[in-house]
Amino acid sequence: MKNVAATTIALAGLAWAGLSSASADEPKKPERVPVTFSGGYETEPEDRGRPVVLVAAGMGVKPEVFREAFKGVRPAPAGTQPTEEQKRQNKQVLEKALGKYGVDRDRIDEVSNYYRYNRGKGEMWRNKPAVAFALVQDGKVVGYEVADAGSGYSSTPTITVPGVKDAPAKVELSFGKDLAKNGSIASITVPKAKN
């Protein structure tokens, strides 16, 4: 009889503490799994490797505006550095074309220098890879968490989740004048299933 009473008291104590056997029926919390990003640095063929979407956003204009302005620029041949005269002339061309959009020479220099890189040497323009987690429950992705939005993405990266065969993800990018956040991950969501 004493054992029965002791067991009853122990179970009551567990229930009060929220540790009763009923807790086994509660849904498990999703597991946070680090996602893998691939791609995200593609450019349009007409831009010849220049991250125009990033440069244009950094200057506060649309990509087509920058492309039109850049038509008058005469870049140095691949593998060479422009002369001071070429630099001066190219800056004048850009300043004249972009000035009407409120972009001055200092901003042109700042953004151009930030994204300058030598593709021939295998370099990449300045960027910071994003960090995100998939919320996996019962083998399926139920959501995503962005831990670090990164920056420097010129196109939408592809996401894979280790251990999950089908992990649909809709990635949205954010562009703007803040170069440290330009081309960052704005959100990652699970797309709604099509009926």
C-alpha cells in the first residue's frame, strides 16, 4: 500500500513539473539543419562578368540605367590596367550619364572600387556567404531561419538541405545602397504547394 501511495505522489510531482507521461504525446520541435548555398554569383551575358545588379543598386539606379551609362565606357583590355587618362575619361562618361540620377563622382568611385575584381586571376567581387538553417520535422522542411543574410549575391542562390531529398525553398534577395547589405538574403520561405 505504501508503494502505491509513493508512486501516486511521484506521478503527481512529475505532472506538476510538466514531466508527466503525457509529454511524450507532444509534437517534437523541428530540428535545425544548416543549409547549403550554391550559385548566386551569376551575371547577365551582356554584362561580361560585371555584377551590374549590385553596382546599379549601390548607386541607387536600375540595372538598365547603369548599362546604358556604361556603353560609353572604354575598359582596359583583359589582363591590363587602364591608364590615368582612360580612368579620367571613363569617369567623365559615367558622371555625365548618372549625374542626372543624383549619382556623383565620389559615389561612382566608392561603388566601383567596392565591386572591382580581376576575373582573369580567379578573383570574385566582394561578398559574404549567407548562413541559414532549415527547420526539419518528420523528414520534411517546415520553415527556414536566416542567421546571417550575407551580401554580394547577384542572382538567386540554390538551397539544399543535407539529409532531405525534397527541400523546396523560395529565396528573395535584397538590394540597396548599403554596400555591406547589398545583394543579401531578404527571406527564405517554403513555397505553397500547387493544387
